[in-house]
Amino acid sequence: MFNLNIDILILIFEELQYNKSIRNVRNTLYSCLLVNKTWCSVIIPILWKNPWSSKKSNNNVIISHLSNEAKKILRNQIKNGKNASIILQRPLYNYVSFCKYLDFYHLDELLFRYTRKIERSKQCFIADEIWKLFINKNSKFTHLKITSCNYDQIFLIPGAEHCFSELKVLEYYSRDNQKLLEWLAKISKSIKKFEVYEWNSEIKNLIEAQNNLNSIVLHKLDDKLDSYSLKILTKHNLISLHIKSCFNLNKHLSLPNLKFLTFESISTENLVIIIECTKGYLTEISINEFIGKNNRYIKSIYQNCPNLRYLKLPLIDDEVSELEILLTKCKCLVELFIIETYYGQNRLLGWDELLEILAKSSPTSLFKFKFYFTYELPILETFKLFLDNWKGRHPILLQTNIYDEDFLTLIKKYIDEGIVKSHNNIRVGLVYFEWIQEYNYNNGYIYTI
């Protein structure tokens, strides 16, 4: 493997960075770069593609790229720092040139750390020097994260248009960068994923300007979508939609190609509207919390989502019978995440009945379960019966918030018998099982089963 063609090495290590089965991919890559010069030259650009993702700060290495004049201004901070030698020596590579992710939040932190003790005029000089490291005619970013209004003039820096002309992901959490948004709408047409705090006219214009947008994460949607907003969302044939909170949706919304739907908080009425405006392509539905109650939502899922593979939802006792119908209709379901919930006039979720239904009616594809017990555990004997009835099927991947010793002993017994493959403790809101990986903007969503 040491003598593999460099193009093959690039493919291997590029793929390795997305491998979720490796606990600490960055440490693995760090080990690999020590093999020889060729491996090092391949891995350095991968590690520095997103210098902000490492728990270990790369600020000192970034500062080491500054001119001698800038380092002279910062000499007191450098001399008193723990890694003065790193900052003062000339870097072996132009690490910053490999950066494809630009994060304003981390840049704010870097600037504050190194300039807070020097006079104002020199602060501006250092800030300009750092910006020129990242924004120049040789840089091209794929990911941009805007968290403050301190940088609404970055488009005036020479080379800025080249840097941001091929963005793939934009995360926008600021409210006062109207000029920056207008500029981005003119020069950046290739954004595929857009995460934004709230919906406004500048955001709408930027979204409309995109040619390949397929994923939106919207933190706040307070107002009813107007006809212009509906036109924008329909135009882009979204594949993924994630809304943190939503109060009003229009029945004329059309999302025919939607595959991935996530809501942190939504009324059941709005969920029904969303599901019924899709055309049967939904494979993931994830709901953390419902506002209000409407039993129609489960019916709308099994009537409109024949290809569903992942379902996360809060469940009350009155909805268990509808869930049984869903299990018989959604034949492709692989993972089910149930959060026990309760509305004042309803009974607590009947876990004993639910477990019996899961054992009897689950499609053959379903073997990944997450159970979050909010109020009470099922009867131990019922849980045992559920696992007994699973014998002969695909071993269960199980995640729960169970800490009761009797239950844990029972689960261990079924792991030893091969009926349960693994059991992990969870808290509500944790990430998916290992079969759902991050979105790769070159290859799309990657599944492993």
C-alpha cells in the first residue's frame, strides 16, 4: 500500500474521513501522515480542509503564516504563549491554502485571543492580515458559516468573489448582513445546503438565486409562507428539509422530491400538510416534539410514505393502533425511534401493548430500535416476551435510556444468545444509528446496513 498511485491514495483517505465506524478519524489520519512524504502530502490537505473541526486548536499554526511585521506586533502574546516556537518558525506547508471551510465564529475567537491586548490601529492591521490569509485569488471555499455582523465588508477584499463563487454549504446565523447577502446572491449560485436562523426577504432572494439547492435547515418559521416563498421552495425540488420550529404552513406547498424531513417542534396539523405535499419519496421522518394532537398524522405517513426507512416520533397511547397499521404498510422501515409522551387527558403510553405489536407486526426490514422511556418502564416479563418473539429474525440493534439492573441483565442475556446484537444507553435527541451517515456533497447520502 505504501507504493500505491497517489490518485488512489487520495480516494482512500478522502473516503476515510467520512467513515463513522472509526471512533477518531482525525487521529487515524494524523498517524497515517507519518508513514512517508507522499502520504503526508495527501493527508495534510484533507486535515486542513476544515481546520475548525478539530478539538485541538489550530490557531497557532494559522498565526505562523503571518508576515514578520505582524508577528512583531504580536511578539508579547507569542513569547508568553505555550507554543511560541510553532508560531515563530516558518510552516512547512501553506496549511491555510487547503482550507475549504470558513467559520466566522472561530475567526472571531482567533482575533480576540491575539489582538485584545494591542492598540486599536494595530488590531485592524492584524485582522486584515489574517483575512488575507484566507481570502485571496488562490482560495476557494465550499462551506461558509456566518455568525456575526462584523464581516459585512468582506466582499471588498481582493479575491473574495473567486473565494465564494462555488459554495456548497452556507450556514447563516446573523441578522444584519443585508449587503453581504445581496452580494452572495449575485456571485454564488451553487449552494446545495442552506442553514438559516430565520426567513426574511434577503434570505429568500439568496435561496432563489441558487441552481442546485436541495437541503434547507430553518431554525425559525413564525409567519405563514407567502406565495413567493412557496414558489422558491417548489422551484428547488428539495430533497431535505429541517425546520426547528414552525407554526403556519400553507396547503399549497409542493415538495415532490423530498426524502428527508426533520422537525424539532411542529403541530400534527402542519406535519400532515408537509407529508401530503410529498410524492412518496420520503425515506426519513424525524420529529422531536408535537404541538397539539391530531391522530391523522400517522395515517398520513403510512398512506404517503411507502419507502420510509427511518421514523422518529413522540407517541401517546391512543396512537398505538395506528402505528400497528403503519408497520404493516411501510415495508422498507429499518429503524424506529419512539419517544414516550403524554397529554393531560390521555393515558400513559402502553409499552406492554406496543412491544407485543412490534414483535407481531414489524416488517422483516426493521431491526433497529430506540426507546425513550419518559414516565415508566414496561413490565420486565413483557420486555422478555418481546425479545423471545424476535428469535430467528435479524438481531436487534437496541438503544434505550434503561438503567435498571434487572433490565440490563435481561438484555445482556439476549445479547449472549444473539437475539440482540448490541445495546447502548441514549439520551433523547442523540444522533441516528450508524447506518445514517453525514451528507457527502460529492456522492449524496451514504447508507450502510
